[in-house]
Amino acid sequence: MMSLGRVLIYGGKGALGAACVSHFKENNFWVSSVDFNNNEQADAGILVSRNASWIEQEEDVLKKVGAALGDNKLDAVICVAGGWAGGNAKTGLAKMADTMWRQSVWTSTISATIAANHLKPEGLLALTGAKLALEGTPDMIGYGLAKAGVHQLTRSLAAKNSGIPDDAVVVSILPITLDTPTNRKIMPNADFSSWTPLKEIAAYFHQWTKQEERPKSGSLLQVVTENGSTYLSEF
């Protein structure tokens, strides 16, 4: 069966990334996964070197994406790579900020470069910020710093002359807590009805890739789940 489109998932082996790969494959898309680890469900797995610099990672990933695509273009570039670390100014701020920057800002900027070179006109570039980073994060400064950087990147990429293809839509989702096995393990007594299921996020990405009910470019979209129901709130 002919694929309905092509998408690239940056962070395709993580919990949310793997859910996105599965969702798009189930809906007959060609999918590439970019990650430190291979996602065997993807049509093209692109491995990132852990020891490479930011510039080296960008050059290597861009080269591998070009080889995987050939003359084809992507309908969507979706970056869901990231992580979390706590800590204030007394507890290894530089170390935590560096880790968070690598996980969120490096991946987001490389995704932007991929989109600038391989996304179709009217395609989708989706990044992952955080609702918490809309305000101060004193007990997780590195995390807030990196996610705020993603928010600024989103607004910049949506503006004229950013290098992103004409009429493409650039957005960031701003989740609160995702319903992942790891989160359930470390917070077993939490209210899971306020956690966002991974399939809900994947479904939003799928809808926007099909150019259905897209938010305006530059949107920062808070993902809110209440009593098991999920909705978006634009910031």
C-alpha cells in the first residue's frame, strides 16, 4: 500500500516518540526515527552519536536524513526528544542546564535545520516545550531555561525569513505531565486522570500533518488533561 506521507520523529525511541512512530505507521505513513537508539518499527532509523558536538550532530543527522529521503520531502518534522532534571542555583546548575540544553535545544534546532532543508511547503514542524517554563522554575532551573529556549525558537521559526518553507506551520506543544510508564513508576500515587495519554499527543500531530484544524504558526499550545479529557489551550 502506498504511504500517505512522510514524517520524521526526532526522539523516536522515547516513550512519546515511540507512540508517535506507532501511530503514524498504523495510519500508513513512512516514518523515520532519529534517536540515540534504533526504533525497529520505523522505516528509516537514524542514529545520533552521543559523543558528537552540537555542530557534528547537526551535520551527521542532516546527511543521513538526506540519504534516507532521496528526492522525497517530509510532510512533518516532529521533535519530541527531551528529558527532565531538577536543581536550583546551589545544586550543579551548569551541569543540569547543559544536560537539559542538549536534550531539548540541540534536538529542536537540528529538527529546525531538517525542516528547512527537507520539509514540504505547507508542512509541519512541531517542537516540545513545557507549560511549567511559562513561569519561573526555581527548583528546576536548567529544565525551565531549555524549554523557554524552545518556546523562543518556535516563535522565531514561525516568523518571516526564518528559512522554514513557505506556508509551513511551526508549533510547540507544552505538556504538563505525560502518562508514561516511567512517570507512573516514580509517582504511583498521582492523579492519573490529569496526565495526558501519549496517543492523544500523537493524534494531534497526525491531524496537523494532514492539515486539519491546524493552529496558527508560532503557537505555544498548552496540553491540558482534566478528568481524563485532553484539550489544547493556546498561550
